[in-house]
Amino acid sequence: MGLLTRTSLCFVFMVLMQSRTVAFKFFSFKSVTHGEITRFAILNATLQACKEQALQQGKDFVEPKTLTEESLAAACSSPDSVKGFERTISKIRNRNAWVDIYYVSEAKYHFDDESFLNGRDLITNGTSIVKASVKQQNYETAREKLGEILHTLQDFYSHSNWIELGNTRPYSNLIKPNSKIENIADSETCTSCVGIDCTNNILENIITEKKLTSGYFNLFSSSKPKGKCSHGGFLDQTKDTDPKGGINKDSTTSEHGNLHNQAAGIAIAASKELLEDIRAAIGDSEFLRLMGFTQKSVLCFVIDTTSSMSNDIAEVKKVTASIIDSKLDSGNQPSEYILVPFNDPDVGPLTRTTDPNTFKSKVNALTASGGGDIPELCLTALQLALTGSPPQSEIFVFTDANAKDTWLKSTVLALIERTKSSLNFMLTNALSARRRRSGERPHTDQSNFSIRLSNPLNKIYHDLAQASGGQAIEVTKETLSQATSIIGNTIAASLVTVLQAVRNPPKAETFSFLVDSSLQNLTIYITGNSLFYNITSPSGASQSSDQTNGDVGIIQTVGNFQTVHSNIADVGGVWLISVNSEELYTIKAFGKSPIDFLFDFVELSDNYQSYAVLNSRPAADGNLTLIVSVVGGDTVKPTEVALIGASNSNAYNGTLKEVAFAMFLATFDSVPAGGFFVRVTGMNTSRASNGLFQRRSSIQLQTSSIKVITQAPESLEPGKTLTLPFTVTTTGSGGNFSISVSNDRILTVINVPASLTLEDQGSANGTITLPVPGNTPSGSSVTLTIEAAAPGGKDFNYAVLRLAVAAPVTDITPPVCEVVSIDANCLGICSLSSWELLVNMSDSSGVGIQSVTIRQGVGSLNTSSVLDQGVNITMAFYTASCCFPLVELVMVDAEGNVGLCYKSLVNNGAQHHPVLPNFIWLNLGIILYQFMQL
């Protein structure tokens, strides 16, 4: 049914009733927040998508008793998708909150100041961007835009008088670009409140004539049009101008807070209605991908295809076939495959597919040729891979050359920090077996040669691997096959990190890490040359690095890379690793577990009721804020969040506070110098024994005394030029700060200042210009990175912007259908008879229908296209058993406009049948009260 369960409803009831403060915000247990409105809508829409996809595939579907991310993933037979699903919900909620920081004073983003037409255009244009972005597989861009438009849509029900007019359903015209926004008030709308009582401050004629209005809001000025309502609240300066007061329903203590529950309920239904429109346009499979629901693991290869890479490419082909063939029948295959080849001067194109055979074909088509000089464009390829892969991907790089494009190092570091992806390098330019473009074979068999020296040309790869929590593995071409076993280990779903450490310069040290009983397949990676280590298990079993098979596990060594696979059945407890080395080394301990955490650096609004995720490094002023959530169900809670120094084991503990359901803020008044990791400690109360667990981030993070401030536009238009101002500030010493700008589409950015001069603790402004080629596809995206480096390069920061490309939408009319014939003979036993329906479908643009799918009904559908007087007509033939006497077909045109064709044998004649959301939420307070009485 797509309903909130009793448990979920009781939870919302407790949220509503605990106390009375701010709502439609993000940090509150005291009202329904933007975050919970968004989450409830996504859960329900995803439930519907899973259910209907299962029914169309002839599979059984059992709705979960309690609607949560974990229960939904299990019901949809995809439990390994939980982390991707929760990450997506977090992404959309975060972008929803971002609107309150960056567009707090712009009326159209909140339907303030009676900006109904501009607000509706913002929603419908944004919806078109979401649909086009999904079509181009730019899911992150789509998620960001979805979060923005959901905020605006939800604010309509809190900021307008829609609820006061007695409406109990969403205003569907807000998501329909071809529908009018009617009856907007053109005269005075409010009278002053009586003291603090604003219950009846909207004029009676406005209510009786069903006139639509919203409150005026201004942070700085008290002026507003004569007789108009104010938004109200502490920040609104117009509230004290006649007519005084306000009409917002943002909280139960707002001027119209008595209607807060109803506003929140309809906002949930409206959000679901928007999600259903998007789902209808893109289909259930793509909708589930948009929600991160099918993202379990990603196989991403970045491959040097220059002339000396023949052996390496052959090994890549071999390992690709091995991984795909071994996992295809197990249900554990990667959910996506990504390939980025690079040569000189060509990089790409990026191939992204869910079809393993397509990926295998692309890999098998690779050949080694060209190159010329030794350095290659590896970092350019990495830039493309990082922006084209899902967040937290494991990316594998194969090359035997040093990097030519070293100027992109800071850009790649920025993208690592923003995407939280890891880079793993397979480097076959080892000093002991070095052969380059001549193609000559080595004179001796070096298959068992032990490499003792790191190639200095590989330093940049080691730096990037260390920063990302990956590995830089130096091997000979003959031993590469032994190293590729890391790929199968690392792309498994639900991997979590329990220890990550880098020691450069090296020093002897003993590391400890906690393993909980939920973790399986404990594996330890150690990279370094000429090192000795000893591992001790919680039971006291010990094994040194010179024992390949011992009491702790099996140790495999190739080049500078060692893997330890534990053979201990019960791995729970505190482990110790003592390391002694004369060269840099890295350690990573990980395994498979459903328990993990998500985090982002954020800046808070002045009233601490909203936040925005940073698109840069946090400030090095000693004040740092993280937003944290734990994956693994309602029984896992964080108890401590700490920052661990990357060059030592010093821990800086933060102050942890739960600010909304399953959302925590961790604040720090001091941070480690240099790089650091995030460590979360928590409790799993479902465990009968000690349920303590620890997890760490894989990537290294840093603060900066520099800040790059800019504002992304709503979208880019093909054939137009973007002029983007930015500001660089520093809390440290001034001087000449170098500026660099890059993008992942290799577009020419002009007018980039080479440097900006800043005073001590000063700032300076710059502007860049980005022409967008006219042939850039709508729905594509450009990831733009603006970097500023302090004199001497000791400190740098950046702003990473993901810019959506959207051509103007000219067709806003949904497709229509017309019944041609119905043939039904449904007398007697329904299972022994059937009925048939033939309809013609057309699009006003004449281009034709792009897709037709069954929304309701159990039957078979066939379509064909004909040209009738220059207009493309789609003929749809549907047949079903008489036991299923209705059908609803979804028609989608090239612009993503959605039309619905509904037919029931009970109601003869085809008609457009609107998709109505489940209105159990419409009067949320009443429904919750009724459930609590059961």
C-alpha cells in the first residue's frame, strides 16, 4: 500500500509531541523537519517502485512491517544496497538543507512574497534537469537538483495559505509546467494579529474566495506591500509592519503553528507525488539507481593504453573476465562497471554500464599503441573517473609511466576528498624491471624478483593512494597477475574500514584496532619495502611477517604489497600490529559488515537550524563541525566521534549531539595538524554480548586557512557563457595566492587570474568565464574545481562545483491517448477469459512517444509506431486476464513529460487518470493520534 507503518507513525508522533520549537528545518526532535519529510517520501516512493517492479517480473513482494532503509532493502532482495540507499537519502536531504543557507533571502526558493509563478518554474525546470541528468547517467547531479526542488515544494505548504483554504491534497499544478497557478491574491490579504494570536489574521474574503497568498519575508528591511501578510518568525523584519504577525507553519509555535501537522503531512504527500512523476518518466530501474538502491559495489578501471602496456592490458582482460564470470551467478556481481582509457594526448571516453558483458567487450577492445614520450596523462584520466563514478568507489589504475599532468594533483586531491573514493595503483615501472617504450624484453626471468626500492617517479601516485586510503603497488610486469587479487577483495559490497594508518617518515609503532562480532572476512593490507611486522589477535595468537602461514592467517606478498587474510573464526576484540620499517608504509584493516557511518563537513546557519555541506576543506580555525549518521539499523548508535592524526595516533574527541532522528553533530574545538582520519565508536544494542564497534574513514582529510567562496548557478545552457565570480579569503598571512581552474569535460575556461594578492587575514575577488559549447547534451554535467594556493604551496583549498547543463524546455505538454478499440468477453470464470485494448498515443511536439510502461495492471503490452500526417503515433496493444480488469499506462515523451492512460472495464472509455499520492499523511496529527489509540 505504500503506507507509513504503525512504528513509523508512532515515531513521527513522538517527534511532533516531545516539545515545541522549530520545524521544516533540520535540527529538531520537536516538529516534522524537511529531512524527515524528504525521507518519508523517498522511502514510500522507493517501496512502490520495488513492489511494482517485482510484480511486473512475476516475483512475490512482501511489504516490510516497519518501513526503514534496512527493511526496505531486505524486502527488495537487495540488502547490500542499504549503504548506497542511505547515502542517497543523506545527499538529497543535505542539498535540501543547503537551500536555506545559500538562498535564504530569495523568495522564489521558498514561495515567499507571493512568488508562486517563479517558484513553480523553479520546480518544473529543476524536475526537467533531474530527468535529463538521469538520462545521461549523471545521478549525483540529479540528486542535488532533486534536493533543491523538494525544499521549495515543501515550503509552499508551510509558507502559503494552502492549508488555511481548507485543502487536504497537494497542489499538483506546482509540478505541472503546462498548468496555471490560478487565483493569486491581487489585494490586501491580512489583518494584524491580536497580540500573539494570529489564528484568524488572514482576511475573510481571501478565505471565502479561495485566494492564494504567502507571507512576505526580509532579513534586513521591514517594508512590504500594503496590507500583505508577513512570513513571521524571529528573523523576519516585516512582521512588525502592519498588518503585524505572520502566517508560516514552520513549527508548532509559529504564528500558524496549529496547522503545522497538516502542512507537514501534505508536504510529504506532495514530495511523493513529485517523486512519482520522476519515476514515471525514467522508469522503475532508473529510479532505483537514482535512489542509490542498486549501488552495491563498482568495478572501475583507469588504464594506460600506450605501446608498452600490452602485458598489463592482457592482465586486465584476464582479471575482468575472472571477476565477472565468478560473480555473475552468485548475485554478488558489481552493480556498475566503469572504464577510462588514457593515452597521449587522448583521454577517455568514460564508459559506464550495468551490463557486465558490455564492460567485458569494452575492455577486450583495448589495444596498446602510441605514447611516444614516457610521461602520460594519468591525472586527467583520474579526474574523469572520480567525477564519473559513484561516491566511495574503489578505482584501479594500471600504468607503467609517471604522470605528465602533475599540475592536476591538487585537483585530484580535491575530488578524492569530495567523493571519498579510493585510488589503487598497479605500477609496473619498478626500478628492478624497468623497460619503457622500446618494447624490449628483459634479459632474465624476474618473475620472483623482490623489489626493495620504490621508483621515485611514482611519488605522486603514492601520495594520492595514501590520501585516498588506497594502495600504490609496485610490481614487475611478470608479477602483476599476483597483485590483481586485490581487486576481487576490494570491490565486495558492505566493506568497512577499522584501521587506516600512514607513516611517512617511517617509525616503529604498535597499532591497535577494535573488531566487532558483525565484521567478517578480516583482511589487512600493508604496503612498504624492507619492513617487519608482528600481528597479535585478541586471543593472543601471534604471527610475524616472515611466516607466510601461521596462527593468525595467510600472508601473500608481491612487490611492495602484502595481504594478510585472517584464518581465525572469532575475530572480535582488540588486535595489535607492531611495525618496524626504514621506508614509508601504510596499513589498512577492513572487512565486511552491515555497520558503517556517513559523514560530511558542514557549516551551520546563524540560528543553528539548518546547514550546508562544504564543497571545500573546512577552516583551520579550530572550530570544525561534522554531520554523522550510522548505517546498520535502529539498534546502532554512535557514542564518540574522533579525529585521528594521519602521521600519529593522536585522537581529538568531539562533542557529539543527536540533533534529529539518526542525525548527529560532532563539533571540535581543536583538530590534528596535517592530515587526519575520522573514527566513529558506537554501540550495537542488538548484540547479546559487548556490542561496541569502531569504524574509520579511509580517506585523509585536512583543514585550510584559505577559503574559496562562490555560488553555483541554477544550470548551464548550451551555447551560452557562464561568468562566475569567486572570493578567496585567508585567516593567515597574505601574499600572492596562485589560482587554478579545471573541469572534467576539458572545456576551455578563460579569464582565469593567475594569482590574487591578499593582505594578512584578507580577501580578494576574481572572476572566471566558462563558454559552454552549443552541442553539449542537456542532462550532462560539468565538475568545476577552483583552487587557491598560498605562497610556497604549503596550503591550498578549493571549491568543487557540480554544474548541470540544461537546454531550455520548449515542450511542456504531456502525451495523450485515445481508445481505438476494446474487445472484452468477461462472462463466467475470469481466469478463463481475457480482454484486449488498443489505444493511439501522441505527443504535441510531433516527435513521438519515447516509452510506454504499465503502471497498474497485470498483462502484456506491445507497441508500434506509425506516421500519420507527419505526426508520430504510438499504437499500444494491451491484453490481460479478465481477473485484472483495469490498466494504467505511463506515456513519456522526449522531454520527460508524463501522460497517463487509464482504462477500466467497469468504467468504459479511456481517460487521463491522475496519480494521487497515498493520503494517509494528509491530516498527520489526527492520523497519528488515531494510531496511538490502537
